[in-house]
Amino acid sequence: MDITVNILLTIATAATPLLIAAIGELVVERSGVLNLGVEGMMIMGAVGGFGAGYLTGSPWIGLL
């Protein structure tokens, strides 16, 4: 039972950013605009957050 809960929590944690991006893309597509760069924006945001956190030494700046 404990491993099942851990697996479900890991899946939910890993899937949350993808679900948020998919919902955002769904809203954009419903408005009639084609946006092909969702994955690239997610990657650049992650790289930028890591770089900001690393250069400033503050994880809160990276999270912001």
C-alpha cells in the first residue's frame, strides 16, 4: 500500500507542470492562435530559473 501511494504521488508531482502547460495550450488553441513553442518555453523557463538561482545563490530567486 505504501509503495502505491508513493508511486501515485510521484506521478502527480511529475505530471503537474505538463498539465498546466497543456491547459494553457488548450486555452490558446481555443482562441484560434497556433502556438507550437510550449515545450520550448517550459525548457527555457527551467533553464532561466536554474541560472538565476545558481548565480544569485538564492533558490527563491530561481523559483520566482
